Amino acid sequence: MPIVQNTPWIAARRRGPVNQDESIITTATTEAEAVLASLGLESDGRHLRPSSGHNSSLLLPCTGEGGREFLLKYFVPPTEGKYYPAGVRIADYARREGAFYRFLDSTDPDRLILPAPKTIVLDSADPPSWILLEWIEPAAGPREESLSSYHVFDLLERLRRIPLDQLLGRRDFPLSRWDTVSYLERIRLMYEDVSERVGGERWRRTMDFFTDATRWTESRPPTVVHGDFTEQNIMVDADGAPFLVDFERIGVG
């Protein structure tokens, strides 16, 4: 999985674990390093974590024979007593990502349709505990100089080209259903408390905008939805090519 300089992944390494209990991270790191040992790989000492809100995985750069570099993505098991939003099954994050990489391996092994890291080894458990991915050398220099709007729209177009029927027909693939109406309702509930501060008229204009956007979105044909399409999940390699990562929320919408 590509790692780009000056991203929140790197910043997370510098700050240390955030938003999770230290003992959980310590245990998960020990388990992940045991996986590396079983694969004959060695951690290079960097423990990277995505900055996503669900905090469901660890990223460990590692090396193998001949100094070849890889990245282990280790899924942090659900924690007893930890709160998860209604309807969220934390194990499905790993299931979705594992299933999507299997899908890419069978339909696009060279990643010509969708630029994404190639799978080296995928844990056979259900849900998978880890995925070993190729390491992609990042572009040098500041992130804002390597990532462009062209990369963003190119990746969105490539996602749209994935045949939806091929995904829907796969077994044991818990696709997220990204429904625009329910998403808008969640947005409204999140921000309704600030309506008094921004003023009634401004709040009505904002909601009118979301309503119009929802009408437009619902008129579009369903397509593959990444589910966490942020700049942190778009990586640019040393040749300037963009890669999309983190498929824990892959779905249809």
C-alpha cells in the first residue's frame, strides 16, 4: 500500500496511537508482528495507522528476503465494551477489504482497471486478520505538489467502470449500501444543533442545497462507492501515478 510523505498516516506514526486504548494497540501490534514472523518478514520499526474514524487497522511496513519491501495491514479485533454505531459490524470492515482484494486479483490482477496495491498474501480466515500488500514507493516532496484534481477524477471514473454485477454476484461480500436519503438524515442530525448559531435562513438554504443534491444523486445509476474517498486514501507513487487504498467501506450507491 503506498505511503505518501506528509500524510496523516505518517503524522500518526509521529504522534503515536490516537483515539484507542494503548493496551489494545500494544496487543494488536504484538499480534501483527507475530504474523510477520510467521511469513518470514521483519518489521522495519514503523507502525503506521490510517487516520480513518473507525480506527480498525494497523499498518506495518516490513521487509523480506533480499530487502524487498511490503506492507502488512492488520485488522484490530473488536473490543468488548467498545461503542460502535448502530448497524456497524466491525468484522465487516476486514471482510469487505479482503473480498475486494480477491475480486481485484481475479478480475484485474495487474491493476489496469483500478490502480490499487497488489495482494501478496491474504489471510484465509473469516474475517481475515491481515493482508500483505506490495509496497509502492511514494512521490518525493510535499503532498500538495504530487496529488492533483486529475488524479481524483481519474480514480472516480475508474471506480465507475467496475461492473457492478460482478460485485453483487459474489458470495460472502458484505457490501455497504450507501443510501443518499439516510446519509442526508445523518448529516441533519449531526448538525441540527448548530442551526441556531448559523441562523434559520442560512440553515434552510443549506438544507435546500442538500435536498437538491440528493434529488440529483438519486437520478444517477448505482455504481461502486469507495465509502471513504478522502485524500488520505489516494496515494501517488514516485512516477506520479495515483493509487486508491483502504477498501473497508466499499459498497454500492
